[in-house]
Amino acid sequence: MHATDKTVLGNFDNVTFDYFGFQSRMFRLGERFMIETDGADGAIAQFEVKYTFGVEPLQQYLVEFSDGRVQALPLAWDARSKELGGQKWFHLYPQEKIDHTDVLHWTKLNQNWNYMCAECHSTGVRKNYDSLKDTYRTTFAEISVGCEACHGQGSHHAAWARSQKSWLYSSKSKDPAFGLLVRYVERHNVTWALNATSGSAGRSSEPAALRAEVESCGMCHARRGQLSEDWVPGRSLSHTHSVSLLSSGLYDAAGQMVDEVFNYGSFKQSAMFAKGVTCSDCHEPHSGKLRMAGDGLCLQCHAQEKFSAPTHHRHENASAPVTCANCHMPTRTYMVIDKRHDHSFRVPRPDQSMTSGVPNACNDCHKDKTAQWAANAIEVWHGAQRKGIHNYTAAFAAAQAQRPADDRILVEIANDRLAPSIARATALSELAQRATPAGVAAARTALSHSDPLMRIAALEVLETVPVQQIWPIVAPLLYDPVRGVRIRAAMALASLPLFMQPAKDRGAFERAAEEFVASQKLNADRPEARSALGAFYLRQGRVEEAEAEYRSALRLSPQFVPAIANLADLLRQKNRDTDALAILRDSVRAAPRDPVLLHTLGLALVRAKGPPDETAQVLRHATDLAPDIARYGYVYGVALHSFGRKDEALNALRTVLSRHPADRDTLAMLITLEQEAGDLRAALAYAERLLAMTPQDTQILRVADELRRRMPP
């Protein structure tokens, strides 16, 4: 809302807030609300608050700049009552000092309302970013969330409403949709009958293949990027948005929320979603309130005598009542004070905490107990058989730690028809890093899946296969009804020159390619989009345009690692090694503790045959900063070996293996180096370990047999 006496909740009565010794001041200047704080250059300045942002449990404040940028201030007002600890200012990053050089500073890209916030908090937003001038002319139809935010453009509905007022009944519109673009009818004529055995209700009809309500709610309640501003309610979210999978940093290995992922990705993992439950079964969409209070909401579909009984929850003597949500919808706190429930509705799994280190609802409350204690209690109460559909934790934990997950397990998840499609898509995305025949086969099967997330992830896997081989199976997806699938297909096929493309598909490819370019240009204010467009141009052989996009990405964010790495690699391919190294060295000087940049610089030095001492030092620094990434240590060990420092190489690789016992590359290299060192016994031991992991690998089998033959009697 516009900042007025009626909308501003915070105290602007000339109050100060201390943040790591720096004081900001909130005050009034006539009718205007002002803040005195550090600006983009670090200097103290005064800024006018133009808009309020949010109401409960916190309110933020927005400053508009002359170039059209609207930025969210770092100080927010705790709108809760004093009894709950509210009615005070607080900083959104209280544990870390954020200054004007940090990417999280309030004047930087990641606090930009035009891109980060506007689409979901206003109605009919048009960003109108001018990439040549680096300015915005953002507009909205309504400043807050109005009817059209969920129902789409309402002109036909207004015309229908006018027709109903006609005194001539015959002229009244008989449109069953009332002129709306879509009617959310997933609850209409649906009943839920309790199953006496399970105690849970079953739906009277199969849910629709396209869950219009969930997809439309996901437009704002999903972690996603925007592909197009032409959102239409009732369509797949992937038609206009790029939906995040269960990726590391966003979700933990069990699929529980970590970062602000909102509800869509969590809910799509749930058994409730699979059974046909929809958002408005629990939430009244117009008021935002729950349809019933407390456990009553859950007991609409779950028998009270079974699920409210102590034999189920086992907390009859708890000091405070234990609710269904406590165990099945644990909360995480965001923006310091905003508690949100995980909507994957999962069975508590302390056993997975023991094996994979993920949190569980039991130890969220029993913080003084171990996961083993909780797992033992669950087994005593409910038996050894673990229930639930969230059985992908072990594979995702290995993938998130960048350990070589057992590809067979990932393939099993990708092919498991009972697993949530978003988890299957995540497994495919992980398989894209490995490109095994089984993974490619799983991807080919997934190309026909009804969920576009599956089709998009399958295309990610198939991008690892030579384009001439995949064209016949990927080209049909250039005609897919979902834009997100079409543009991913265009990316997968972009490296095939136009003259080699089958004539029948050429037009479809060009249209999909145009959609891809348009989606990135829509987000030309983001380094991710400029870098993605650069990669697309590079695949098409448009090298100069690719370089321009990478450089544009770095103008927007000088520390954006993918653009740095891609630009350096492009320059290296153009035999401009000196320029590539200069860019990487400048980046490392700006961020000397970034392991990705250090590793990238080290690789560039290896390719350019740079000074061995500098190369080894840079690669070792990357390894020391990121010991959990096996690849960094492996490359460091290989580099030491190439410099003739063989003993150091062996020690470095042994250290990697001690941290990552299943790293295949490290095992393979140690086999070679131990043979060179004359320790056939050690080489054989490594070969047998590798063979146990990949029993079908005939090459390793031959190596092991040869080592056994050469072993002294």
C-alpha cells in the first residue's frame, strides 16, 4: 500500500535502531515517512518510504529510486503484539553484518521489488525493464492482490454480470463459467468417504490430471522464476514459470523446506495431493483463513477415534496439547519471526535423521534427545515398517553432498510411479549430472509424463546426449502445450545448426527458440537470465552475442560465478587465455574465499599451463574451503601429479577418499597412482572397492583381474 498514516504500522517517531554499531533513524518529514541509513555507496543518506509491504506478522518498507527501482529496506516492523514480543523494529539479517558491498544489501539486486516481489504482491504487474538504460517503468493494475490476481482478466465476467441485470431474461448470458477464464471447481460434486479400516477418507472421483487450483495458487505460493507475464488461471504453472525442484539449499534431502520455498513444491510431494486434496479443501481462498480451527480441519478426513487417540499420537501426558500439525506439518521460521508450516504432510522419520542428517518433527520438540532415541520410540509404537511416500532421502543426501549417489537408486525413484512427480523430476535432474544409459532410458520414458516438471527434467538429462541422437525423440516436445517444456526442448536442441535440422521441425524450433529468448529478455535485469541467454547463443555458435550476454550479467552482478566461469571458458576457446585469467583473477581478488571461483581459476591455470606453484596453491585453497566437494580435491590431486609431485598427489587423493569413500573418480585415479608407485596391493584394494560399486563395469573388472594376475605369490 502507499505509505500513509493509515497503512504504516511502524514507529517513525524519530527512533533509532542499532545494527553492528551502525544506527539507522526512522522519522517523519511532514506527511512523508523517512529513514536515514546507508545507501548504495555506503554513505549515510535519507530515503523516503513510498510503500508499505505486508501486514502480519511483519511489515516491510519500500523505497523508490529515480531509475524506477523499488527496493526493500532491511529494517522491518514486528507487527505482533507486545505480549508475543512484537511492536518493535528488527533487522532481517540479525546474525551477519550486511554492508553496501554485500549482494544482500538493500540497494542490490536481491532486494529488488520489481523482480523479487511485485508479481505476487500486486495485480496485473508489468515489469517494463529497459536493458539498454537499466531502468524500470513497472506498472500494476491494482496495488495489492485483487480478484484478477487469481481469476485473470475480468472484463468478460463484468460483461456477464451486466447481462444478468437485463430486464429481458432472454438476453441473459447462459455462460456456466460466468465469463471467468476458469472456474475452480475441483471441490464441486466431490465427496470424501471414510474408510473404516484406514480411518482416512477417500475421494469419490479421480482428481483431474491438471490441478487447476493448485497450479494457480502456485503462481505465488511456489519457488519459481518467471518465463512470461501472460499468466492465465487454470493452466499449468510451468507454462509461464520455471518451478524449482527439490534442490539443495531450497529443500533438505528429505524434501523438507529449508529456504523460502512456500507451499507448492512441498504440497506436490504429499500423499494428500496424490489423493486429490486441493488448496481450498483447507483454506478459504477469499479470506485466507482455515476452514476449521485446530485439529478439526484434519479430522474432516481422518477419523477422530483413530487419529486423536493416544494410541496414535502417544502424547497424552504432554504438558501442552500436541496437534496434528506439530508432527505432520513442522514449522520453520523465515524473516526472523515468520513461522510457516511444511505442507508435505509427512510421517516423522527420525531414522532418516540418523542416516542422512535431515531434521525430523520429533526432535524439533525433543531437542535434548537424539534421533536414535526418537527412532526407537517410533519403532516401539508403530512397528519397524516405515510408512510414507518420502523414500528418496538417502539418494538425495548423497547427491546434495556431491557424493556419487547410487545411480540405480536415482533411476528407481525416477521410474517409481508411486513417488511424487516432483521427487521423480528431482531424481532425473540429479541423473543429468551422470548421463548413464539407465538415466537416459528413464528420461525417455518421462518425456510422455503428464506433469511438465517431469518432461522438463527429462530434457535436462537428454541434453547430455549428442544432439543428432536426441533430435528425433526431443523434437516432438517443441510442440508441447506447455511453454516451459518447449523452451527447454529448444535449449536441448540449440547446438544443431539450422541447415542440419529436419525441415518439418525447423519452424517449431524457431518458435520455441524465440520463446526461450523472450523469457530471458523478460528477466534481463537478472544475471541468471543473461548468463542463460549467453549459453543458448554459444550453443548456436553466436559467440560474440554470447560474450556480450556474459559481460552484461557481470555488469549486473560482478560476483555472479556462472557468468564469470562461462565467460572465462569462452575466452579460452577463443585462445584469449590471458583475458580469461585476468577476469578470474579479478573475481578471486573481489571474493578471495569463494571456492567455486578459486576452483574455476585453478582449472583455467591448468588449461593455460600456468605457473605450477600458483595453480597448486589456488586449487588447494578451493579444496580447503570446500572439503565436502570431492571434485575439488580430486582435481587438486591430479594437478599435483601432473606437476611431478607424486607423493603429495597420493596423499591429497587419499584425503579426498577418506572424506568421500564412494567417489569413483578418486578411486580410479588412486588405482593408477598406486600402480605407478609399485603398490599393487593398494591398487587392487581400490579396484575391488570400485568394482563393488559398479559390478557391471567390464573395464574395471579387467583392471582388477590384471592386478590379481600381477600380484606376487
